[in-house]
Amino acid sequence: MVAFLVVLLAGCSWGPEIPAGDPVRPDVIVISIDTLRADHLSSYGHDRPTSPFMDGLAEQGSRFEHARSTSPWTLPAHTTMLSGQLPTTHQVTDDHLSLDASVAVLPEIMKQAGYHTAASVATLYVSRKFGFDRGFDFFDDHGITTEKINLSGSVTADKVIGSAVDWMEDVPAGEPVFLFLHFYDVHYHYDPPAPFATMFDRAPSSDDRRFKNYYAHKKNPLTEEQAAHQVAQYDESIRYVDDQLRQLAKRMSDAGRKTRWVITSDHGEEFGERGSWGHAHTLYAEQLRVPLIVSGEGLPSGVVIKDPVGIHDIAPTVAKWVDGDLPDADGINLAPAMGGASIPDRPFPAETFRFKTRRISLYENGNRIEWNLNKNAVELFAADSDRGEAVDLAQAQPEIAKNLRNRAEEVFGQPWTANADGKVSAKKGRVVRNGARKKRQVQAGQTFQVFPYDAPVSFEAADGTVQGPWRSTTEATPPAGAPLTYSAEVRTAGVTLDAETRKRLEALGYVQSED
């Protein structure tokens, strides 16, 4: 049985000794660097030396050139990362939802395999509030219980790593550990400490343009100079986290612990490519192209995989390292690819329902569509050759766009079935069948999907009688004899945000009501 160390990002400055590890089973540390887009790592082609340590891991292991996230914001992406399920399966797509406890997650697999398990995380959206503590012997979310604390950036990489290292000092010698480390330093405000704060540009100042929300910067974008400074700070933050990882690796090595590393991210960041700044509103390349580096004890070295993979492949891959299994995962084991095998062609869906945005995406066979459900408008990109997705081909290649849109309807599924003729409507949502609409006429036997998945759905009969609303949650699906049936398995549980957190989210554009 082999164990692994999966690392995403960390920071360190520690005291006592870490005990020696298992001589046979390496540690497994999974690290997620929040908001890290792939093209800002040197090993992925960036022109700044942002990531010397991670680049070294890539050279010594496997670098996945085309790794895709499933969501442009933290909660759905991390639910995917630790469960191996696509959002189309787990449906945790907004902050009133979490993963149901019946769905197996990677920390549980590692614990069952005999690992001591620990997590140290730096955001509300990977905290115990959303059930991410499940399967961990030790879980530190650093008291992040509100959005105010979350956005303060006070939980820096050194604190994330320091907490994990403190815990490791009490692990019995000779026994393996599984760590999950989440870092927020590359998320806005991008304020690394000295000397990193001036590595690529001037120091931050009180005159710097501050982030308001995506829509504010759509109307009043950053100047070229302001944008360049923010990007420089972003790159400096990557370099800071990279250095913290280097220190963590040295500490582990000095203790004689064998390790395997997996470095990835939940999503990227938009820096003006679509006229604004931020994330969660779109599904373009700058949002969904993330790094994935797998490196360490007993793994292949010097491998570059060009086939597309996803963050939903991480949990199944690590689980197989310890002969474990995630039976409901959508992802695959990437070990054959690291050994030189090709990866079967498969579709890569993604979605975002945050803010005023209702978008779904499908990448398949080199092409990708961006489907704005609010406008029922589709963009088409040759995503393999046009890495930045700068040219919309929908008008020039309408048949390809149409076929991929139809394929998206198939991949995302149609779990709702009409049992009678009538009109279906989704409150604050869209009914999708041959296009996206607020309301749609259906005939008995026809199927459809609703986005967001848990939007309230009502049925109006020909005589004007309205029934519903129903939702895709355990307590709210249509009863027997209703004019609609919902057939998908419910995998979500409810979460309640406090009033202060919701108010702050609304002020930042993170929560918005909409008709």
C-alpha cells in the first residue's frame, strides 16, 4: 500500500521537531492555492519567476498541461476536489448548500486506510460551516466564521502551515499523515509580506484601486497601470506561497518523511480579459484553467500530460494510492496517464450560478461553449488552439455551436419529467430544453433540466391551475401523482448564513437577488 503527500500551498516558520514518518507509506498532503490560474506559474509559461519550488516539483513529477476546474468559485470547486464529483452530480453550487454526509470524501478514505488526517484552511467556503471537517482527525479553519474575517486575509500561508506542523509534532513516529492545506494569499487583496511585496513592482499603497465587485469594474475598469500593479501583486503572492511550500518541504525532508505532492487550485482570476476583474461570473479560460502537479515518492518523473483532466480526478487518483475507492466519483485515476497511457476522451462540464450570472460550459474534443442562460446566448471557442479563448466562433461555425449546445443538454442531464401537458417555470432560474427560458411549454413525457439545480419549479395546467413550487431537495421534490417528477439523486444538505455574512456578500456582489 502506497501513501501520498498532496500539497497546494503553504507558509511556514516552526519550532519543535516533526517525527519520522512511515518508511513504507509516504505522507499525502493535498494543497489548494485559491484563485491560482495556471498561466501564472513559470512551468506553465509565465515570464516571471513566480514558482521555482513548484516548477521543481513539476520537473521531478508530472505536470498536467490542460487541467480544468469545474467552477469559478471556491465552494463548488472544493466540493468537487475532495469528492471527485462534478457539480452536475453533487449540486453544491451556492452558499446555502453543502455536500450530504452520505457522499464519501477523500479524507474519509485516507482515514480508513490508516492515515492520521488533518486540514488547515484559510477561507469560509472550505470551513466546517460547509462540512469540510468530515473525515479529519484535526481540522483548523482558524475561526473564519464570517465573510468579514474571510476577506481580511489574516490567515496567511505561514499560519496555515504552522497549524498543520504543530499538529504533526504530536503524530506518533512511524505513522503516515494525510494533510489538506488551503491557501488564500493569491486571492484578492494579493498582499504578500516583505520581501515579496516589492519583488516584481512597487509596494502597495493607500492610493491603489480597491476591488469593489465585478459589475463596478465592468463599468469602470482598471487603468492599464492599475491592472499591471494588481497583476504584479498577484504574482508576488504566488512567489510567497511558493517559498512557504519550499520551507515546508525542507522541514518534512529533514524529518526523513517520504512525501507525494499534488498542487492545484480551485479556479483562476480575470484580469480584464472580459472587461472586468475578479472571478465567479464567467467560465472562460482564465477562470477554469488551473495548475495540476503530481510529484513525489515513487511517482514518475519528467512527465508532461497534454490530455485534458479535471480537478474531479484528484480524489480518485489519491484514493487509489491507498487502495481506496470513491464509488460515486465522476473523476478517474490519473496513474495510467502518468505512466504514459492516453486518457479517454470525455466531456468537461462547468457552471456558475453566482450573482446575476447563470452560465454553463462544456469542453469536449478541443472545443468549448460558454452558454449564458440568462440571454440564451452561446459562444464557441477552439479551446485547444485558442488557449485564451479570445475568438468567438459561434457565428462562423453555427453547426458546431448548436451541436455542442445540444451535447451540453445531454451531459448536464434532464432529470425533470412532465407527467401532463402544461407550462413549467423556474423562479430565479431557467428551464433548459432546446434552449434556456424562464418558462417553457411541455408535453407529457418530455424531460428538462433546471438551473440552478434547486430553483423552485412550478407547473401551470391548461386550465390555469398552478401546482408547486417543488425543488430538487429531499424534502421538496414533487410527490407521487404530481404533474412533474424529479429523478436525480439528492446529494446536498442545507446551510444557513448569518445576517452579517449575507449583508457583506451582497455589498460585494457575492449575493444578489434576481427575477
